[in-house]
Amino acid sequence: MTAENSREFDVIVIGAGAVGENVADRVVRGGLSAVIIENELVGGECSYWACIPSKALLRPGSVLHAAQLIPGATEAVTGVLDANAALNHRDWFTSNWQDGGQVEWLDSAGIELIRGRGRITGPREVQVDGLDGNSYALKAHHAVVVATGSTPTIPAIPGLSDVPFWTTRGATSAKEVPRRLVVLGGGVAGVEMAQAFARLGSDVTLIARGRLLSTYPEEAAELVLAGLRADGVAVHLHTDVRSVEKADDGSLAVAIDGKSVPADKLLVASGRHPALANLGLENVGIEAEDGKLKLSTDPSGLVQGPASDGTSGLWLYAAGDAAGKVLLTHQGKYEARATGDAIVARARGTLRGTPKPWSSLAHTANDHAVPSVVFTDPEVASVGPTLEQALLQGRNVTGVELPINVSGSQLYAPDYKGWAQIVVDEDRKVILGATFVGPGVAELLHSATIAIVGEVPMDRLWHAVPSYPTISEVWLRLLEKYGL
């Protein structure tokens, strides 16, 4: 290694996805220097293979379906989706998988970029095998941040490793719409991609080991199931895949109980796990448990555990999917902002120990108010625990549920079908959780998140009057049913 490739920075960030970018930005704003290491595209999974392209593929079908439901618009909509136009729009939305704009932003923010693979070699030390053929020995004065995201979890199905298949990357970057698509997995990615491709023209079969959307209320899952079936998706629930084989004509055969399902493309959407392999974590005392690497972090993202330099180890951080707490882009960016600010505070000596809950340096919302949206048609929008989850936690709660049937929903669509639930903490008389299901409900979610984070008392929430006629009027109906 040549001397000129030995560099020092205040903070080294491994991973230039949305999380890594936000950590680096916050520390630079705080007066520290930062370098970010990335071996793929700057902007990461969300920008090119997850949030952005998947929603771009879903949106055309949602718009067309909404128009088809309204008299006057129905008569004007005479065609079907143009799959090629939808794919081209997706390409535009992902900048054609070019990261020039993201790199320009790093430059403007004063963040240095090294393209390559980073590996922790010791306390505050990272070696980078550069994509330019050079090696870089980096030293951090204050922190190394692991922001490497997550990677697909592939199930052990006989024959699967011997055949070509898509993970979500393959689906969201597809160049054409397959004639027959089989989706393995009934989670968020599985149901979103099943509906997107069904509306783009694929003959779709979805196979799930349990029910759909198992972390959401069953009422929500049932409405999504009805939406999928209305789009022609064949859904097999509580079904195991016995094997996968490749036929002579290049197609695939997916064996389930009593039948074989043919596929031109197979999408494996069986969840994700933190991408921590080959990062050199063992060099700082972090070993795999039961064959799995896992990082334990405090509320600021500081990694807990042994440090090989004999110190308290106040230098290694993780944020976003890599931290393994909440695998959602928006929540990862929230963590990143707090983590970056905490690194600056510790560097200045203004933070010692664990940050206070709900301070700008803590990821407190991870434990109380994680918003999530399933962008199917109907949408599912949820924050905080469901009633079932709250009861399992031993909380003294009341659940209030009702169909969404207000003037705003009927204006949206005459045959609008939706459902709403709030979970009320009876000891404190505040909302703990909320779930909305139906077309357009994603925009209801932030009001619920604010109510939960702000711990707005139920009797005060009664004075937050929803505009008429909007779907938000469901809030009034929920509070009335609760007894206000």
C-alpha cells in the first residue's frame, strides 16, 4: 500500500444509501470531515431497486383503477395500461440507474466518496479495496458507521439454488413484463409486486407460507387479498413450496401441494436481513451467534459489545437496515440524522452516556411510532402497535374499529371499501397505534403518527376537526365510537 493512500477523516461511513448519506451530511454540518464508501450506486437500494422503482410500477395501475371507479371518468377510460410506457417512466424515476446526480450532491455537501468495498481492520480503521484498483487505509478520529443496508433472505427450497430467479431487485428493474410470474412471499414486497405485475399484464400466482401481511391486522390483509384477487392474482395461503425445477423450454415449475405452477419468472420475496457479511466485524470482537451476525445498538446507534482496543468502544455505530431494528427507508433516515448528530455531540464532549429519550440524538420513535405503508390498492397505512400486538405486550388498551364509510370516501369512489382501527392506552388516555386500509389512506398516516408521538390526550384530539368532505372524517367516527 502506498503512503498517499493512507487517509484520515473524522468519520468513515460504509454505505452510500439514503442512511449513509444522511449520517455523513449531519456530521459534516456539525463541522467534522467525512468519507463515504460505496461499491455500487450512490443512493442505495431505495433509489434504484426498492422504494422508488416499486412505487413507480404500482402507480399507473392505481391511477387507472381510481379513474375506472368514478362515473364520468369511467366512460373516458377506454384502454389498458401501456406496460412499456410504465417501465420507461420507472427508468426515468431511477435516473436510468445512473448516480451522477447523487455524486454531485455528495460533492456539494463536502462529503468525500471512495468507490470500493470497505472492511473494518481494527478500532477506527477501515481498509477499502477500491474499484479503481487501489487500496486505501483509512483512519477515523471519531467514528466508523455501518450503513450497509440489508440483503434478501433466500429460503431453503429444494431446487431453488439451481434455477434463475428474481429477488426484488430483478422485479423492480425488469426490462419486460413476464407472461407468467410466481411470487414467493406474502409480505409487503410480495403483495406489492404481485399487484404491480398483474396490472401490467402478467398472469401472477402468489404463494405464502402463512396469511398475507402477517404483521398487520387480519382485516387489513383480507381487503388486500380481495384487491389482489380482483386483479386476477391466484393466491395460495398457508402453502409450502415443495420444490422448484427448470423445464426443457427454460420455464420454471413451482411444486406446491397437489399441483405444479408454471412460471416464466420466479420472484423470491421472503424478507431481508442486515447486510453485515465481509465487513471485518470479527476484527473488533463482534462474532456471529447461531451463524448470524447482529449488531446491538443504543438509542443513538452506538454499537454495544466488545472493542478490541480495550476502550469503551465509543466509535462504532450502525444505522438503518444494518442496525436490524426497523427495515424501512424513512425510519433509517430518521436514525441516521440522530446518529450523525450524536457523533458530533460526543466529539464535542456535549454527550456522555446514553441520550435522553425523545431528544434529537435518540431513535426513540423506533419503540413507539414506526409508520409504514403498503402501496397496494387498497393501501395499508399503520403506525404503532396493532390491538393484538398491544395486548401481547400486556398493555391496558381498547381497540376501536370500523369500516371507512364517510362522505370523503364515497366521493373518492362510490363503492369505496376501507377499514380503520385505533388502539387507545386506557391508563394514559392517548393513542398507541392506528391502522387505515383503503384507497388513498397513506395520506392519513402522518396525523396518526403526530398524535402518537405527541401523546395527544383523547379529549384534546376531539378538538382536531377533520375537513369535510375528506376521508380524514374517519377520525371523527373513531372518536365518536370510543365515546367522545
